[in-house]
Amino acid sequence: VVSKQAGVATVKFASNATISAGYPEGFNPTGEVTLVVRPEHADLVPDPAKGTIAGTLSNIVYFGTDTHYHVKLDGGGENFIVRHQNSRSSAVTYETGVKVGIQFEEDAARVLKD
């Protein structure tokens, strides 16, 4: 956590990317924190620069109606899973090993009380 204001923390990743995330009332997040974004609230984008954060696609797991994309984040090796509901015509196809961006709305990220 690099700063806090009015219930929103600015969190800096090992890659130096920063995002804003809400945190529970009465909690004072400092230092390293756990950040969560529900997998269905995130989208992959083919251009890493257009994502909120970026990484390398390390695994693709098909679950019938859904596909889970496992992304190893730049700078820290943490994994982020993006859930995508399958459709007959997917606009973009991805392969493991490619650089991707992960995009999500600012209010989708939350700092957890560990």
C-alpha cells in the first residue's frame, strides 16, 4: 500500500503497476496486503499496455461453460485467474506463453483483512 484516502488504498505491484482498491471500514492497510478481484469481474486484453495489470498467460483450463485463464503477473510471479464464459464465437483466442493485459473496473478490487 503506497497511500490511502477515504476508504480507498493505492496498491503497487512488484511490476510497479498501481491500482486503487477499497478496504473494510475500521481496517488500516499498510505494507504488503492481499488484494482480490473476482475472476468474473476481470477480462483479458491482447495488448498488455491496455490492461490494468499485465502478465504472461501460463495456463488455460476449460470447464465446459467457462474457461479459466491463469496469468503469471509481471514482476512478482503471482497468479491471477480470469474467468471467461464460453461462447460459440470468441472474438479473441489466446495461447499459453503470450503477454496479456488484465482489465477490470476500479471498484472490482478489494484489499482483504488477512
